Amino acid sequence: MWLEVRHFRNLEQLELRPVAGGLTVVNGENGAGKTSLLEAIAYASVLRSFRGSPRDALVRAGAAGAAVRLEAVDAGHRTLLEVGISPPARDQVARNKQRVGRSHELLETLRTTIFTPDDMVLVKGGPQERRDYLDDLAVAVRPRLLPVRQTVERVLRQRNVLLRQAGGRESADVSATLDVWDDQLAQAGSELTRAREALVSALEPHVSSAFARLTGIDDGLGLDYRRSYGEELGEALWRARREDLKRQVTTVGPHRDELAVFSGGLDARTRLSQGRQRCVTLALRLGAHAIVAERSGTAPVLLLDDAFSELDDATARALVRELPTGQAILTTAGPTPPGARPDAVVELRDGRIVS
């Protein structure tokens, strides 16, 4: 893969040719643009910032727009991806000079696995963080699930707007419109839930074994997907309608489900030490990477954004041993992590590669 970025955040113009099938370390001080570099790569895959930033924040101050060009290689086939970002207009996206109309087509070309210090929200954050983790992974495994996920999000927004407008009263018009939204939510939501549940079953052995190797203990990790409803989703929505009208929000559905994570019978969110929680997040990322590589036949590009900065020496060495083979880009403001053997080291300074 090679990469060219223009006017993306603080990156004025940058070209990088990371080592194919090896580890490239990008070194630089804080603020040099290391995270922005990885963000640009990931954006070309999903058209979304992994930092949760709006699109206009991605364009360098004073520039009319940003651009990301990269060449992805899969089983010897080279594909050119080009993304133009000029808010408020829609992104201009092309694959091999042909316009891309559907976002999932990008995922079929470039997949990434991202490690960041902020991954602690997967354990310490609310249920939405873990649902997003599952949905991101489900879409990476089956890109055609993206429209299903988008339908669930769109229908929930529209349904909740209607519930607020109804003000607790169910008129004939409100009831008829809720019937429409409920049918759509039941269909798309059920498909998304089934995909999540199947994914959790396949994911658990990978995550558990990775956690055991990272920590040196045998407890492993357990994953438990917990639905917010017991029957079919359509029936659950019907039964909950009176409560939904009263509370003016949709109370059941995939947006209320939870992924519970535990080790040795202990809830990872509340009962594990911070060091163990950090290992949980690493195991979740390693397990996700393994599943995507297994299902797609191609290992995603590993993007490690200062991922070793908050690890103790033993955990850092264990993570280095656990990193799967393939192309990886690691950013760091300090020395190369202990045990790592980079194939190339470059320095980033003020948004530019200087060595």
C-alpha cells in the first residue's frame, strides 16, 4: 500500500510507502500529525473518522478540501482508492477511477483494524460503545450489512421524533405511522441482532485465547449478548408501544441490547483492574482482526495509534508477540515498543515525513 494525503487535518502534503507485509513505525512528537495519518487511511475505508470528528474538522484550516489517495493490495490485485472531502458537499469517492456509489464497496477493498488508547471505552464506556464495536465488526465481515445498520439508525431517529411529537397521545395518524416504522425496524433490527449474536459466538474463542496469552492467566474472557426483548422484535415493539408513547422514546430493540464482557466470572467493566481492562480491549481488537481475516480471506491493515503508550513492559511485549502478520503501521512519540522489530522507521514532523 502507498498513501498520499493532502490538506487532511494538519497534514499539508504527505506521501508514505509503508512496508508491505511488515511493520512500519512512524515516530513524531505530539501534534506532529501521527493520529491524523492513521485517521486518513481508516477514512478511506469507511468514510468516517475513528475519532468521531465531523467531516469539516478533517479539512486543514484555510484549505478548500482534503484528499486521500491510496493503493490497496489484495491477493496481488492493486486497487486505487481516491477520496475527496469538501464539506458540506458529499465526499467524492472513486475506485480505479470509477465513481463509488455505495460505502460498503470501499470496505470490500480496504479493511483496517485500529488500536488506540481510547479503546478503554470498550470496557469502561456505556453499552453503545460495545454495540458500535460489534456493528463495526459485523460490517467489516459482511460489508452488505452496512445498509441494514443504516436503516436501523434512520428508522429509530424517525420513530423517536414521532414519539416526541405525539406528546404521549396515540391518534389514528400516529398509530398508522408507528406501524410503518415498526415493520421496518422489526425487519432490519432483527437482521442486525442475528448478525451480532452469530458474531459474538464466533468471536468469543478468539478474544478469550488472546486475553489469556496477554495476561498469562487461564481465565480467558467470556462474552454474553443480551437482548432487550424476549420475543420477536415486531411483537416486542407492539407490546412496548404504550410505554414508548409515555416515555417518548423507543424502549426495546437492537439499540438497547448489551454486550457483557467478563473474566473469571467478574464483570470486566466494574471488577477488573485497569491493567486487566486494558488487556480486555487489546483482546477485543485482536479477536476482531482474526475474525475479519478469517471471513474475508485478507488480513486487515493494522493501525496502531500510540497503542503501547499506556502499557506496562510485560503487556507491551505480550502484545508485540500477539500482533498478527501482515501490514502494520505503528505511531509513537517515544522509543519503539520493547520486543518490536520494525521493517522501517520514518519520522513525522509538523505534518511532513522528514526521514
